[in-house]
Amino acid sequence: MWAVSREKNTGTTKHMLVKFRPLMATAAKARAAAAVAASTAAAAAAERDEHMHYKHTDACHHLRWTAKESYEYMYARPWSRVVDFYADLVRAGAGAGAAGLAKLFGKDEKDYTLDTTGENYVTTSSEKQTATISTKDRGGRWERVTFKIVLSYHGGSFDGWQKQPSLNTVQGLIEKHLGQFVDERKAKQLEARSLPIEGCAVVAGRTDKGVTALQQVCSFYTWRKDVKSGDIKHAINEAAPDKLKPLHVSEVTREFHPNFAAKWRRYMYIFPLDEDAKLILGEEHSSKVLENSEHNIKPQSFDVAKVDEILRKLAGKTLSYKMFARDTQASRSVGPPTECFMFHSRAAVAKLYSANEDYKEGMKVMCVELVANRFLRKMVRVLVATAIREAAAGAGEDALLNLMEATDRRATAPPAPPEGLSLVDVGYEDFSKQRCFIVD
């Protein structure tokens, strides 16, 4: 009886499978088609979101550039002219430093020239204060000699400051040439670990690939008593002639730290305004877009005075610049680590001249000068690009301030090209606006 029942059930099951198999196949095809459609829709959405820009609520005269359009506008410039200009400043010889920028703004170069003789070098107040501390009766780390090194280097010739394997970095080159001044004890430790005998250079601020430095500050220490400032300067000067220049080397106290002791940093961004630069829109599209209403026009240029107006609102305030940072760790994306105090933020038009005979007429550029107690990674480049985008759209003077509270970094523009950026100098005295290039 049980066997008969089992046979009947088996037959019924087979009959049901045969009956519903076409329906099951149809459902499977429908699921596959839905999956493909969902995947296509997701891909299309991702493509649309790739260059998404912040949905501003403030009214502007023009539409804002998307991230892609902003990126293309920034890079469609004669950047080689700026690169050559920075290269000329570095090659100008020891002592040039920030003074090389003075003539762009009609300033006297003597007021910005770094004294490199060593005899009349002005010691900062922090160095004077620590110099009064006697280290004669102290041992250990207090016996080592610390040197402060001021140098300039051409960003286009190096892969940034930070030492990295198989890359031509400024730190790697300097530490290699400082290896000859390492004391015997440290040399043995490095040999025991099968490491090259190199010095250790601590810097005031790491620069990215392509970024030039006119008066960068780093430090080096050794327990050797026979090492002189002139020896270090000579060694660095031979590392990469015309690309890396030691401007001044001086012996300082153990307490000096180029990063922690710094009170401000000054950056300059030079943006070409050459008429021959590519416009963001093609001619065909430009003629069509001009037929539309004013608020549907995508801008093709910007007003430098408007950029200056927008940047001025940052000065004198402590703000969180997390929306303007890039490549930062999640733990450093909120709170005090993202806060910076901006001493000075201005923009102005200047004329850029080059030693190249083909460019004797000079090129019209916008110079952005920013001075703050600290800067986040790629912060200057994002600030410049976003200020240009907002100025082109005709945004209000609070445009950058309004972006501080955004929740997505896509609200800000992609970083401007590194070729236009230079670290001008680092200050260990209280900031003085008289040292600025762009003033009222």
C-alpha cells in the first residue's frame, strides 16, 4: 500500500514539473532580464554621478561647471609657461627664494631677499628663546647638533617631497647626500639592518608632485661635532644643480622643529589667463547656449576680481576645511584636525615673464596668495579651483563659506593642476601683512 502511494506521488510530482517547467523558465528569463536592466540602470546612474556637482540653492547668473567640466577648464591652460617661470626662479641662484615673486607685483626684491651670508642672518624669536637654554650639562639627545635648512626646488623635476621607493623625491635626494654627516653609531645601526647610510630630514610641510618650493624649511641632526653649516650647504648644492638650491643653513637648538614651531605657511598659485587657452565649450555649443536664457548659460571665463571677493571672506577666521581636503584619513576628517586659521587670502592679475625668447611679451595670469597656520592635503588647489568655478557662475561672496557645511566633497571642484602651486615660505615669527604680495 505504501509502495503504491509512493508511486502515485512520484507520478504526480513528475506531472507537475512537466506542467510548470515552461513557467519556471519564463520566470528565470524575466529575472535575468530584470537583473540586466538593473545593472544597466546602475551603470547609467554611476556614469551620471561620476561628475556630479553640488546642488546649490543660491541663484547665479550662469550654471556651474560639473566636476568634469571644471577639471577640463583647469587643465586646458599653457601650464608649461608657469613651469618654466618656477624653474627660472630656482635657477636664479642662492638667496632668490620668495624675492623672485616680488617683481610680479611691483615690489622691491630687496624687501623679500633672504640673507644667505650667515653673518647677518636674523635668528627668529623662537630660536633666540631656546638658545638661552644651556645644554652643556645635558647628555643623550641634547648633545646632538641640529641644523635648520632653507631650500628651494623645482616641482616639475621631482615626484614630490616625501621619500618613496623607486621615485625621485626631494627628501630621498637630500637624505642621501646628508648620509656623509651621519655619526658612527647611527651608521653602524643602519648597516646592521642592511639599510643605506642616510640622514633624516624633517620638513615644515610636504609638497605634492609638481609643486615648487621657494623657501622650504627642513632640519637635520647629528652627534658629530665637526660638521659645519657650510659642509651641509655644499653637499645639498651638489645633489641636483639648477633643480634644488640650499638657500641657507644654520645651527639651531635641539628644540627647533620645522613643522611644529612654524606659525604660518604661505602659498602662491599662478593660473594662466592666456587668450589662446582652450575654452570649456566648443564653438558650436557656445552659439547654441547663448540663445537660451541667462541662467542656462555655462560660463567660459571668470572675473579675477570676483575670485578675490570670494577669497577675502576666508581671512581672519578659523574654519573647518574638510570639504576642501583630499586623500585624508577618516579619523582626520572631522574636528580640530581639519580646522585652519587663514591670515591672508587674496587674488590679483599679474604679468608673467619668462627667460624664453619665444615668450618675451609675457602672459597674463591670476595669482592667488594664501597664508594660514596650516593647510590640509591638496587644500590650496581645491580652494583655487572651487573659487574659480563659483566666480564663473556668478556666485555670492559667501560661496566658499556656504560650502563649509556640505556633507559630500563632490560639492567642491577637483584640485587645480599642481604645476601652478608653490610654497613661498614658512614663518616662525608672528604673521605680518606687510610681507604679503597682494595687498590693498
